[in-house]
Amino acid sequence: ASYERDLDAALDRSIGSARAQDELPWYIAVVAFGTCARLVAAMSWSSRLRVFTRALARAASALLPLLLAVVVPFAGFVLTGHLIAGSHVEAFSSVDRTVAATALLAGRYGYDAMHSDFSDTAGAIGHLWLWLLHLVFAVVFISVVLAGVLDVYLTASSGAACAPNVCRELYEAATEKRRLCEQLAKKG
């Protein structure tokens, strides 16, 4: 009887440990959130840290549309990829595997084996899905890079807008050189 009580107590402790282990990621998330909240509160006392916090907020608000431009098409491809080949291809059998497989196919990692499995299983619609995946992400990548380059160009050109043009600068340089030569001729 004593042995059974000890065994039941050990079993109850192991079940409690297993439950606590399952809940551990939630506790870690709460502690991480609390730490981040304390960090934000700590940043408000210094003027330099307030400037840094404002800069981060502005950068986040500027990057949010670019993030959405990538996430929304990616989510669409994840959903359609799972619907097209989820029951036939192991890499697309669950949503988390579909996310990983779509990311790998978009980045062309693990391309050959997954590509052939997907294409063989899904047929023409699979080929269309793969073609559109690469086309859409190429266009999104090009537009994001182009937006960044144009933003830098517009910033630089707005600073150069008040500068004189090249012809005006050449005329002023020649006039200054002639004036210096005339001054040297008068002294000499």
C-alpha cells in the first residue's frame, strides 16, 4: 500500500511537471513582453532615448507597407499551395509545413525535390502556381528595391535643388579666375 501511494505521488508529480513544461513557453512569452514593456518605459526618461524611440516608430511605420506587400501575397500562396497539394505532397500536408515549403520554393532552396513532387501531383495548376509564385515575388522584390532607390534619389535631389546649375558654376569659376588674374597683373 505504501509503495502504491509513493508510485501515485510520483505519477502525480510527473504529470504536474509535464503540464508545467507545456505551459513554460507561455510564461516565457509573458516575461519577454514584460521586459520589453519595461525597456520602453525606461527609454522615456532620456531625451536621446526618446529620439531613438521616435526614430524606431517612424521606421516601423515606413516599413509596415513593405512588410504587408510581402506578407499578403505570401499568405495567399501558402493557402493555395495547401489547398492544391496538401493531401498529396508531404511538404504541404499541414499549414506550418506549407509555410516552410512556400518559403523554400520562393527562395529556391530545396527546389528540385519539392518542385518535382508538387508539379507531378498538382499537374498544370501546380506549374502555374510555381510560375506565379516566382513572378509575384520577383515583382514585389523589384518594387521594394525600386521604392528604396527612388526614395534615396528623391531625398538627394531635393537637397541639390537649391544648388546652382553646372553652367552657372562654370561661369562663376571663370569670372573668379579672371578677377584673380587681373589682381595679379595690377600688382606685378
